[in-house]
Amino acid sequence: MSDGSSPSNLNVFETDPKEVIYAERLTKIKGILSGETSIQLTLQFLYSHNKSDLLILKTIKQSVEMRNSVCHSATIYANAVMHAGTTVDTFLRENLDWLSRATNWAKFSATAGLGVIHRGHLQQGRSLMAPYLPQGGAGGGGSPYSEGGALYALGLIHANHGEGIKQFLRESLRSTNVEVIQHGACLGLGLAALGTADEEIYDDIKTVLYTDGAVAGEAAGISMGLLMVGTASEKASEMLAYAHETQHEKIIRGLALGTALTVYGREEEADTLIEQMTRDQDPILRYGGMYALALAYSGTANNKAIRQLLHFAVSDTPRIVSLLSESYNPHVRYGAALAVGISCAGTGLSEAISLLEPLTSDVVDFVRQGALIAMAMVMVQISEASDSRVGTFRRQLEKIILDKHEDTMSKMGAILASGILDAGGRNVTIRLLSKTKHDKITAVVGLAVFSQFWYWYPLIYFISLSFSPTAFIGLNYDLKVPKFEFLSHAKPSLFEYPKPTTAPTTTSAVKLPTAVLSTSAKAKARAKKEADQKSNAEKVSGPEPSSVGQSSGKGKSSTEKDGDSMQVDGPPEKKSEPESSFEILTNPARVVPAQEKFIKFLEESRYVPVKLAPSGFVLLRDLRPTEPEVLSLTDTPATAASPAGGAATGQQGSASAMAVDEEPQPPQPFEYAA
């Protein structure tokens, strides 16, 4: 008996409810601390709330000449940025022939762009990129450019969360001698192992650097910096020593930036290295010294550091950027524009916009490019209702893109700006500070590397590291997203999504003036006729009543006709209803930074926040736990890569793919008033 009862006791012990609850809670805490829970919820939010406008991309694609490879690539970059984190790759799937024209490094960038689109898809990242990844070691017959791009894409998908992919990237790096694949693997490894200071990975990357290949060496230099970011490691002197030995400018550039990244946030500790770099004979290393100074004192507003930078920029004025923006040197103007874009990103600051406006029509092409990109960074998620210059800027971008005679540099800037303005399906902003006002290392590093795009376009994708979703996501005790309503106490137009663009139509424009002219002409004719009848009636006191009746009958019928025509013209002249002073939002909802101060919670609501917070992830207390719950965000973006799901989301810009097959709602009942 005892033998038979023992296993049953064991089973009881194994299925102890307390143990199960404890294990579940532990799993939840691990998910929260590792960031996986927030990444998954963000991915679902960006997928279900994607409002990107494919017509903008279609217009860009049609206006770009096939021969212009720079603008062709810029369109691919803009699409990736516009759909960052949404998993919607509809535009690429619908334009495969056009996409296939990308060759060599353009193909590398096109493949890497998938990493930006699927950023945060940690569970399925590798399977999504599988068709492009190297098969069986050193290339499986595919293009080395697409294979290298795929490895870079894996790094972008797993940026700062690379535990599950690091080993695969290391193996890919070791098993190839092709520089292009090494380039992608190095960038991918640097992103996946960001800030881990892993010695083994460092040695793998150093091996690639010491082969002295220009292309692979450049990525290796940047990757070392990403790996050692903020460690102030002794490895920096090793990197500088190799930069002095090599003859390749590309490698020196990569190492200059990589060395600067190692001293991120170290302030005075970095002064020795900064002094060494800024006094170097090599101008590229002096350039790296400026970045070392900026990264070491990032977010501190340290006067000593600013004074040093101003000295190097040949200026000693307190109005730092405004005077630099008027410099005779176009490179200084370009730098000033990007500085404003980075420091004021997502704020819509009026002074920043006023400073950038003249630079968008500068005489030098690359200054215009920098100003357009910077303006988009400042204006991201700012509505036209809150600043009319946003609409003007969008029209300016369209004009530059459509202008056949515009130079390539400006056109590229306008295309990238279009992508940044609508980044992440119009649901993300660029944010360098966390909610608690600490620097976000991933975002700062992302923008620092992004600002090197002027000499190496694939680095444009690093801007996606600085994207932060602007969402209110309320969670119940089970970390699920229940449906509940809350209030935005501001006019909806101030924070609404931009209206979708429409294809231009010429038919309606012709009819309106005709209707107005005919109406006014008839009104004048009728008034003249009535005046004539009145004067005739006074002269002749009605000798022929039948004729008068006939005449008045005619007058009546014409009046009726005129009345009818006036009724047709009437409706457009109706006054528009006054806009509501508030808006009801449903969890989860887009809440932009400027909107946070207007968020209020309804008193009779079933859910109340445990801690009052206007945006981000907010835990909710259920005041009526016995009632059944209705959940949001139940559709997972696992199928988002399929053409059907992507097309529905991209074209409609609406919520989930579950609503695709539903019939449209009938219009609300209304009463026609003449």
C-alpha cells in the first residue's frame, strides 16, 4: 500500500497550486525585468495601431527615377523607418520588381530594412530572416549582400536583447571570409551584445579587424564601441593604436566612433582619452574626439564640454546653435541643423523650427538635406492643428520629391524626412530620456551612430534604436490589456493622426465655380424680372388678367426652379459644428508627449490605475473583478509578415487584421434639410 500511495503523494506535491502560482509569478517578473513583456506588448500595439500612409511611399516611388540608386535606396530606408516595429512589409511585397533593382550595397540595405520593420520580434526574428541568412557556413549560394544584410537585420531585431541570437551571429562571423557578410555580422553582433563587454565576442571582432579589410574593419571598429559602450575600457587605447597603424580611412572612421562610444557617460574619467583624440594629427580621430566629448558628457549640459566644442567650432558666443546655423562654412551649418534636430527631437519646439526653416532652402545641397532630416525629427508626431508649419513642411517635402530638377542630396533628405515624420506607423517619437529623466543609452547610441550616415548609408537604420512608442497601455493583474475608456481633455484635432493623403482629382474642382456663377446669374435675372413686373403693374392696372396670371405663373415656375437650384448649392454653405473639447480614448491608445497633461481617468470606470500615469505601461486595479473581462491586443503580429495581413493593415491603416473581413458599418441615420 505504501508503495502505491507514494507516487500519488508525489503527484500531489508536483501539482501544488501554490507552487504553480509561484512559478507563474516568477515567470512574469522575469519577463518584466528582461524587457520581453514590454517588447511583446509594444509590438502588438504598433501592429494593431499602424496608421502609416502607403500612398506617400507610392508617390515617392513613382517620382524617383530608376537610374537614381541613391533615391531608390532612400525610399527603401524611408519605408523601413515608417514601418519600424510594426511588422508590416506590405510596400516591399507589392513592389518586388521595383525592389529587385537594388544591387550590391543597396541589396544589403534592403534586406537589413526588414530588421527595422520587425524590430522586437524576438521569438520569430530568426525564422523571418531565414530565407536571406547564410546557409551552411560561408554562404549557401545566395548573394553575400543579402546575407550580410540579414545578419545586420538580426542585430536590429534583437538590439540590446540578443541573448538568443549572439551565438548564431558569432558562428556566422567565424565561418566566413567574405567582407560583406563580415560587415553585417559585426554590426549585428555589436547591436545584439550592446554594452555587455563580452570578452569572447570582442576577440572574435578583433580577429576580423586585424585582417585589415576596409569594409569589414569599419564595421568591426563600430561594433567594438557598441560592445564596450560606457565601460571606459582599456581596449580603447588598443583601438586607437590600430587606427594609427592602418592605411584604410574606413577603418579609422569606424575605430574613431567606436572609441568615442566606450567613454559614454563617463564624464571626467574620459578627459584623458578626449585630450589624446582631439590633439591627434589625424583629422578623422579628432572628429572622433568630438563625439567622445559629446558622449562622455551626454545629457549633462556641462559648460566646460560645451566651451571646448565651441572652441573647436571656432565660435565663442552664448547663442550656441543660432550663430553656428549662420556660419559661412556649410559643414558647420549642416552640423548645427543636426544638433537642433537631435536636441529638440519630438518636441515641436517653435524656436527650433524657426531656426531650421531658412536652412531647408540653403544654397548648399547637403545643408538642405541635414535641415530636412532635422526638421522631421523635431516635428515627429506634431499635428498641423498645433503648428500650421507642419502642414507647410509636408507640402515642401512633397514638392522637393516631385521636382525633377531637384538635386539628389536634397531629394534624399526629403525622402528620409518623410519616413521619420511618420515613423513606426505614426505611433513613435524620438526620445533620449526615460520617464524618470535618465538618459536612454540605446537611444543616445542609436542617434550617435545614425549621424554617421553621411558617409555610410546603412547606418541610417540606427535611428530606430531611438524610437519610443507613445502609448498608454493599461494592464490587469495578469499583464493582459483590458478594454476601458479614459479621457483626453483637449480638442481631438490637436493630437490626431495626420489625415491620409488622397490621389488628386480634377473633376470636382471644375464644377464648383460653374454652380456659383449660374446661381448668381439666375438670382440677378430674377431680381430684374420682378422689378420690371412691379413697374409694369403700377403703370397698367391689370387690363388683361389672364396674361398677368400667365406672367405671374411663369414667374412662379422660374422662382421654383431657382429655388431648387439654390437648394442644391445650399448644403456646402452649412456652418461646421464646433469641435468637441475632449476625446474618449480606449485602452490601449496613442498618447503623444504633449497630450499627457490632458489625460484624466473617469470616476465610474471599472479600472483605475494603481499609480497615476498618463502614458506608458500602467497597472490597473479592477473594481469589479466578478464581471467578465473584455481584452484588447488579442491579435498577435505572428502572421503580420503574411501578405494578406500586411496588406490589410497597411492599406487601411486601421486596427487589427481580425476586422478585415467584417462588413463596413452602415451610415448613421440623418434627416436631410434643404
